Amino acid sequence: MYLITVLGNLLIILAVSSDSHLHIPMYFFLTILSLVDICFTSTTIPKMLLNIQTQSKAITYAGCITQTCFSLLFGVLDDILLTVMAYDRFVAICHPLHYTVIMNPRLCGLLVLVSWIIIVSLFYCTSLGVYLSSAVTHNSQSSAIASVLYNVVTPMLNPFIYSLRNKDIKRALKRFFVLTGTQGTIT
């Protein structure tokens, strides 16, 4: 699942960066989302895989704090990007003739700032609620399942949901593989 997450997100970054037709705000946000998803899963999954392999649950205090900080950072960035992408699609659908005027760099920056403030509040409140409730109930199995869903499944599915089914991304990947001589089928 980790390899699918990394490879799927790398394909999106590759497709958007290699095709100038995809250099528009929506694909910019998708590229950043892919990069953040790679970083988010890479914050926890390698250590989890090592723990499974060695049958050890040990982590240093500094490692725990570092992992928690980066996990929260990338989780918040994920939420911000999804919020900004939702607004971008809203403008593109509801105001298509004014899209290029509305979605200017200044507004994109303002959207990121405002949604960051909102998402940080929501993210920390819900995270605090999950950890406090799990401390009270002591149900480690449901916490582990929630953790795997949040840390592995969602970032793995994001490329398929947001991009790899998109005809522009498929076209860009086909062009890339044809230009590099790599044989691959993307349907």
C-alpha cells in the first residue's frame, strides 16, 4: 500500500510537471497534494513497517515528537489543499468565464491562509478528541484501524480519486512514456 501511494503520487507529479498544458491552478494544487501525501505517509509508514518487521514498538522520545510534528504538519497541509481545491473547482464550475480573473496568485495565497486557519482549528480539535477518547476507552484495535485508514488508505486513494482517472493526466502520462520510450499502458 505504501509503494502504491508513493508511485501513484509520483506519477501525478511527473505528468503535471512534464506537460505544459497542465500548468493551471487545479493541477498545481494536485501536484502539491501528491507531494504532501508522499511526505505524510513517509512520516509514519517506514517506522511502522520496521516495527512490524522487528516485532518492536519502541521509538525514542525525540523520534516520537518529530514524527508527531511532521504528521500534524502534513495532515494540515493535506486539509488546506483539499479546501483550496474545492474552492478552485467551485469557481471553475459556477463562474467559468471569470475563472482566470478570480483565481489569481493573490487570491490563491489568501485562500491558503484562511483555510489554514480554519483547518488548523478543526484538525487540532478532532485530533485532540480522538486521542482523548482513545485514552479513556483504551481500545487499541479501533485506534490502530483508524490510524491505518487515515495514514495509509486515504493518501493511497487520493491519486486515483483526484487524478489518475482524469483524461488530461492520462494523456500527459501517455505522452511522457512515449517520449521517454518507456512502454506502459494507462487506461
